[in-house]
Amino acid sequence: MTVIVGLLIVFLAVFGGFALHGGKFDTIISAAPFELLMIFGAGFGALVIANSTLVFKQAMAGLSKTLKGPKWSDENYKELLGLMFVLIKTMRTKGVVAVEGHIENPEDSKIFQHFSTVSDDHHVVEFIADYMRMMTMNFEDPNQMEDAMVMDLERHHKEEHEPVHALSVLADGLPALGIVAAVLGIIKAMGAISEPVEILGAMIASALVGTFLGIFLSYTIVAPLAGRLGQIKDEEANFLNVVKVVLISYLHGNAPQIAVEIGRRNIPSHLQPAFIEVEDFLSEIPPEL
């Protein structure tokens, strides 16, 4: 919603200011379709050339993601803490064998299925299952485990930011593509140099629309969207980081309640549930889990 509000402000400020200053939209309206075809056509073509099919698709999907916002809410974080609490408590009280069935078949696990909003994300489930599986294989040195998880998270972060980088490069190139469109318009105008001044002036004005659109699209639309997508990716990545913090804290010998509390304190401030909220949530988990 904030993205839409921001776009409305941009359009109202730019085109409203133009209109209030006495500007006429006839030239912009008549030239914009052709200029946009050249600018966006060349931009997307360059995007295809510079990136793999996967990154290109992720970049396009990322544009819509900026409208939806981050996936995880404070309620999701409470569910994550609840899931981690039950898993490590089960491991602590019943041994590693007790959790093997849950991490090997999360889709059939009553623990995972109870926390459905978390278990619906296969990346999160795989991350939890992979590292708890390593713990069942006696890979329990907290320092080595943390090193392994940090490298995994860094790889994931890099992959998630590739579409952000692709959109940022597109934004950087749009002003130059606007100049390309403008130069072609000037070439057309110079070819009609013998025409009356009013016709030649209109042709030059149409050419300058390309320069305007290139700069406008770059700095007020594509670059801000790329920046917002990067923020969303960073915020969503913290979900996995909380899993890491809880597991490492547990491996350091902390009780499940303490490990979960340390995880809670690593949740972004605007999404961090209060201590008493988490306590109440954990107390409501069915005993059979």
C-alpha cells in the first residue's frame, strides 16, 4: 500500500507541477507510447541479456512483491518460536530419536503441521530440518554449527539479492536509454529541418520526452522499487536467522525457554512480540505436541 501511495505522490507532484506551470500534455501523450516502447523495450532486452532466466523471472516477480510487502508478520514470528520451542524441547527431553520422524517427514509431522503458516514455506522447513538432522548425527559443536549456518545464510542472501541487483542495474541504465530515444527523435527532427518552425519545434519537444521518461522512470519508479525489494529481502532473511540463533543458543547448553527468548530478541523491533506474548503463546501449545 505504501508503494502505491508513493507512486501517486510522485505522479501528482511531477505532472501536477507541470500542469500548474502551464504545461500542455499533448506532446507528452502523443510521444510517450513510442518513447516508452524504445526505453522499456531496450531495458528489458538488456535485462534478459544480462541475467539468467531464473533471475529475470525473480526480478519480474519482485516488482509485484514490493506491493505485497514482507511475507512474515509478528504472528508468524510467534509461530516460528513456538515451533522451535517444541522441537528442541522434544529433543532435550526425549532424545534425538524422537525428532527424527518430524524432520524427515515434515509434511506428516503433527508438530510442523500445528504451526501451519511456517510449515507452508518449504525453504524454512528445509533449513530447520537440515540442521536438526545434523544435530541428530552428533554434529553438536556450536561454533562449527554456527559457521555452517552463517555460510548457508550468506549464500541464500546472495541468491535472494540477485534480482535486486538486476533491477538496480536496469534503473541505472534507463536515463541513458532515454537519451538514446531522444537522439533518435532529434535525428528524425533534423531530417525534417526544412519544415516550419512550429512543426520542427513539436518534433524536438517529442524527442525530449524520451530524456524525461528515462530519468523519471529511473529515479522515481524502478530504483525505489529495487531499493524496497532489497529491504523486503533483508527483512524476510531474518526469519531464518532467528532459527539459527535459537539452535545455536540451544547447542550452547541453554534451556529451550532461554534459547527461544534469545531468538525473540533477534527479531526486528517492529515485529518483535513482547516477552509475555511469547510466554502466553507457548503455554497454549497442546501438551500432546
